[in-house]
Amino acid sequence: MEIKADKIHKVYGTVTVLEEISFSLERGQKAGLIGYNGTGKTTLLKTISGELQALEGKVSRGNALVIGNLTQEHDNLPREDSIKDFLMRRTGISVQEIYALAVKFGFTTAEIDKKIVALSPGGRARLLFALFSALSANVLILDEPTNHLDLEALEALEEAVAYYKGTIVLVSHDRYFLKRFCPTDTYILSNGKLSRQESLASYEANAERQAKRLINMI
């Protein structure tokens, strides 16, 4: 077990965002989380990762758990750092290891001293996956990763996700990317409640049936 949530409850003011939510994430599980904007998906991710504390309930995390949060790391990248300085500071590995790591993730040796601000969105995504690899992150949190990525970054992300052997939690409105992600489990967050779907296909079929019923009522 990597992460287990037991009846977690979260409110903002008078609004209940998470209501007694319980679930567990096992090693190697790929979980897709779906819900309308404002339903609390990001709050749930921040709660299970430890960025936020639940008002009630408990989140248990496995021993030696290392979480890689793509969106959080991307937003906080030190743009004036070079690739080399950033990886050295965050990982403590040697310069030789950094060169090998950077080349593994598609950078040339000439780019190691390049500033992060000069990298394309795809380059920044590859840099973060290099970081997660060096840190041996065993859980990846991807909160709407396709929102601000170019084609190169999307391809790099798809490839990295496909070969990643750890646990992944993905929030995305991009149905094409969700299908490529092939989640082992699909969850719906609505009105503070979390429900598990049989599959992404079953969720889409249910959503289509509900849409048709609404149309027929008009």
C-alpha cells in the first residue's frame, strides 16, 4: 500500500469539498480522477500528498514514499538556474551522474549549462521527469498536466507515463490523454463524494446515457 485515505473530510468556509472519502492506492496502480471544475480534485490531491491537512480523517503513507508532483514542481521551477545546478541542488548527485541522467532524458551534453527559462515546455517536462527519476519517486501526481504543454511535452509525458512502474494519480479533462493513460482505476469526484467506476469506458457510457436523458426531458 502506497497511500490510504480513511474518511477524510475537508471544508472551505461553509462548503464541504471532501466528505468522508476513503480509498487506497496500491503500488503500480494508475488512477484516473475525473470531476467538474471546482469539485475539489486539486484539494484531494494536495491532501493525500500532505500539502493540506484534512479537517477530519486520516491519510496514511507507505514507508519510503517519495511523491513527484509534476504541476507543483513545474510552477516552482527556478527559471534562472541551469539544468546542472538545479539537479545538483535537488538531488545531491555528482556532475558525472547529472550528465548521464540528462542525456538519458533527451538533453545533449551541451545543454547541461542551459538555463531553465530557455527550455521549451517539453524540455521542462523532461527535466522534471529526470528529477523524479533521480529522487526515485514512487508516486507521481499529475494534476491537469496537458493544460500548458506543447506537443513535444505531451509526447514526453505520454512516453514517461507509459514506462513508469510506480503509482500514478492523474487528473485530466483531456479524454484522449486519459484513454492513452489506460488507468487501472477510474474515480469520479462529485458533491464531495468519491466513487469508483468499472472503467473509463463505463464512465463515458454512463455520461452519454445521462446526457441523452437530459436532452429527452427538454
